Amino acid sequence: WAKADGKSRWALYDPERNAREVARFTLSATMPAALERDEFYVDYQPLVGLHDGTVLGVEALVRWQHPEFGRLAPDRFIELAEETGLIVALGRWVLRTACQQARRWLDEFGKHAPFVSVNLAVRQSRDPDLVSDVRRILDEVGLSPHHLQLELTESAIMGTADEPLEALRALSDMGVRIAIDDFGTGYSNLAYLRHLPVHELKVAGSFMEGLRAEEGADPVDEQIVSTLVSLAHALGLTVTAEGVETPAQAERLRTIGCDAGQGWFFARPGPPDAVERLLRDQL
Ligand code: C2E
Ligand code: MG
Ligand code: MG
Ligand code: MG
């Protein structure tokens, strides 16, 4: 306060920290209206089969076109949305948007249409209405559950109460694919994996560094990825590698036996028509 010496006043009024707090507060306070005003949109990034290069699925990644701050990446607002609880409404909007997009692709590309893969926040996985929301959206949109995958992080799935697991089991029984996102970065109980209603592991991009180039290759990273792929296959799961940036990485992953890759090497996240160009090329 006013009488304090220079140093502690500085600490109290750290202008950068203050600006960050104000920005956080502003974003958080304006998010509900932004959702009403359609300021959010979804970019799509292909999941590509490593054997034949076909687009198997497409991940939906939300962005916020903010009137003042410009285009905001999810790292700027997803956590805030989790804190305020708006993530449930925002997540439902993303889910509906992605399912509508998947439906359009199904109409245009038939059996070549990719599934859409939608991220679920921890809070959504604990929402008692999750299963009925998903079922209602699929019904309304007219999309078969097989065209939808839900991505959850290890922390959203493991070591939690039984209810979220029950929900995942119900979704899985319905035919929705379940993927574990950023696999290898959390504290997975590997033995527990076999009891989970999971179809796919998405290996975290942080492991791709070691697969970057022949000379620069990190044998440990490579061994970890290769072990995860074997484990996943032993459990009957498919594996997608995230953050694939170079041809060398894609080639190593293919040799290791990884099923699919996602990353800048194949395609950046982008609008639906960028995905459509790829889909048309492979018809
Ligand atoms: P994620 O689900 O692991 O998504 C992959 C992230 O990696 C995306 O970041 C994507 O743009 C980025 N990426 C893709 N290819 C590459 C690459 O080759 N190299 C590198 N370095 N990065 C690559 P993005 O779009 O910024 O999303 C960040 C995170 O935000 C996502 O990570 C996900 O956890 C979260 N997120 C995005 N959309 C949603 C959503 O609708 N709901 C929820 N709950 N979370 C979301
Ligand atoms: Mg994801
Ligand atoms: Mg991920
Ligand atoms: Mg993530």
C-alpha cells in the first residue's frame, strides 16, 4: 500500500502481472456473450493413415475470433472456460459444429468421409448430461456415432470417480470412438488401460522431437514411441502420433508401426475447405 517501501509497492503493482490479470478477467467475463455472438469457430486438422496417406479422421480445434484481441488460440481461453464452467456450453457448441461438418462431409464423400475427433475438457467428462447431450446432437444432426471420436486426456480418464467412466462406457457402447489425448505426458496406469473403453491412443507431440532426423534421433524417445505402439496394438487400440512435423518423423513412425499421424507435415489446422481439397485428391 501507499506507505510501503518502493520494492514491495512494485510487487503489489507489477504492471505486467496486472495487465495479464485484467486480460484474463476480460476474456473470462466476455466469453458467454462471445458464444452468443458466434465469435468462436472451429479449425480442422487431418489424422492421416501412415500406410497409404488417406485422411482417416479430422480433429476439431476451437479458436476465438476476438473483436479486440484478434484470433486467440485455445491455450488462451480453454482453461478460463473450465474455471467458469462455460466449457460445458462451449464444448457442446464445438461438438455440434463438428458433427454438422462431419455430416456435410458424409454427404459429399460417402465412405471416404473422415470421422471428426472432438476434445472433451475434464469438466465435460464429469458433466452428468454428457451422454444425453452427445446422443441428442448426433440425432439432430443425423450422424452415426461411428463418425465421432472424443479425445480426453489421461487425467480426465484415470484415477477419477466411476461416473465419468460409466459415461465413457455408455458412449463407447453407443459406437462413439474414445481416444486418449497427449498420451505419455500424464500418469497413466498402463495396467488399467485394458479396462478402459478406449479405442485410440494419441501419442504426445513431445516424443516426436527424438524422431526428427536420422543423426539427431534420440533412441530413448524412439524406444518409448515404439513401446507405446506395441502396447496399444496388444490391447487392440490404434495409435495416432501428434506433432509430426517432418518427413523423417513420418517415415520413422511408419516403420515403427504407428497407424496414423497428425501434424504440420501432413496439414496445418484450417477451415473445412482445406480438408475438402485433401479429400478430393484422394478420391
Ligand atoms: P490437442 O488436443 O493436443 O491438439 C493438438 C494441438 O497441436 C493443436 O494446438 C494443434 O494446432 C497443434 N499441432 C498440430 N500439429 C502440430 C505440429 O506439427 N507441431 C506442433 N508444435 N503443434 C501442432 P491448438 O489448436 O492450439 O490446441 C491446443 C489445445 O487446446 C489442444 O491440444 C486441446 O487440448 C485444446 N483444445 C482445442 N480445441 C478444444 C476444444 O474444442 N475443447 C477443449 N476442451 N479443448 C480444446
Ligand atoms: Mg486433442
Ligand atoms: Mg493432443
Ligand atoms: Mg492437449
